[in-house]
Amino acid sequence: MTAGASGSRLIYLMGASGSGKDTLLRLLRGQLQDSEPVLVAHRYITRDSAGTEDALSLSADEFARRAALGCFALCWDSHALRYGIGVEIDAWLGQGAAVIVNGSRAHLAQAHARYPGLTAVEITVDPARLAQRLAGRGRETADQIAQRLARATQAFAVPSACVIRHVGNDEAPEAAAAALLAIARETLGR
């Protein structure tokens, strides 16, 4: 399915690892009004989320099985892991919801090809603050952190018809979450 008008309500969230995307999504949920049709899609990932992100852990074999069955609207590989967004987002978009997905900058073109009306949002963070956050998570070695920091400053491919909005997350994450929610509300025409 190529999502036409409904794809204009898809918010494709991107940002360097450690930029605070999961924190912003958690805070955004707390700012939603009860009847507000804004949904945050969980990701499927081939590692344990350790309860710090909205992800469902799958073994590599189970991920491959689901990919072969067409269970993912979007999927990609990054840092020796596999990530997927379930096809349920198409149903949510079809029912008029704004849907936020935690995506990947490297796979923006893939998402834009499927959902050409998406709103791309990049979370930006000062490099020194990003280094502190990555070290504080305790998930990566010093070499892996250095690689992630180098990747954070690299340019990435942006489809010609795609506009990227930027949300800074250097200060209070509640403010950045509110800015992200405002973008989602804009897609709903509110």
C-alpha cells in the first residue's frame, strides 16, 4: 500500500542514537489529551529493549520470519541489529490517526517512498551532551560511542520532495516533547 493522504499524518522521527527520542515519545504520551488520535508505533528490534524504549524484542529468526510474511511496513538494519515498524500503522493511518514512528536517518528515503506525504522530524542535540548521554546508557563500548558520535554529524540522504523539521533536545525534554506533539497536531489540522 502506498499511503496517499493518510501518509501525510505519519511523523517519521529521526535523530542520533542518544538524542532522546524514546524519552520524548514517553513524555509526549503523557501530554496527550484523552481523545486525541495520536499514536506512537512500537518498533520491533533484534535486541532486548531493557525497558528503556517502546520496542518489542524479537530473535533474528523471528524477525526474518515476520519480514518474509510482510508484517513490517518499514524495516532496516543498523549497527548489526534489525528494526521494524509493523503494518498496523497503515490501519491506524487509515482510521485518521497521526502516527509517530521512531525511524532511522539512513532509511528516510525508504520511508518517504512508501509514505510520500510523511513529516520528517530530526531531533538535534549538542555533540558534547550526546556523548554524555551515550556514555550514561552503558550499552556501547567507547569505540562504539565514538562511531555513533561520528555518524551523528554525517549528512544523510533526503529525498528531494521531503522537508525535515528540527526539534532541539538540549534543554528540558518536556519542551521538546511538546514541540513534537505540536507537529503531530498540525498533521491532524488542529
